[in-house]
Amino acid sequence: MKGLDIRKIILSAVRQGLGAVGRFLSSVPAGWLVVMGILGLPIAIVSVAVAFVFLVLVILLAVLMLLFYVLVWRPVSARRRRNERIIEAEYTVKSDDERHT
């Protein structure tokens, strides 16, 4: 019989809680605003968390690109520039008369 008593206690507490919520919402002129606020708060928190994670990922990508440039790209391009030599050539074009003689 104790099990029934605990069940009755739990059911009455739930009923009282729902009744209190109903009375509160009826006392507020725009109760649906409170309900939408309660439902919207987790969505807003998740949106801020997603935006923060995106910002962290963008910052991490920028740092990795900077490291790639400093450690890989700049040394390779500097080595390539050192190996390049400018070769100047001078040429003349012979006229048709000079070519046939």
C-alpha cells in the first residue's frame, strides 16, 4: 500500500505544479510570450555556442594558414628565387638580302 501512497503524492505534486504554472500564465497578460521565451532560451544558447565554435574554428584556420606560410611556403619560394637567374640575350635579325648571300 505504500507504493500507492507514493504514486498519489507524486501525482498530486505534478498536478499542483501544473496548476501553479497555469495560474502564473493566466496572471501574465501575454502568457504565450513566457512560454515562447522558455522554449526560445535553449535555442538561443545553442546558437551562441555554435557561433562561438565557428569563431574558434576560423581563428584556428587562420593560425594554421599563417604557420603553413611561415614554415613551408616562404622557405620554398625563397629557395626558388635564389635558384632563378636572369639570362639576358641580345639578338639581331638579318634582312632577307643578308640571309641569301
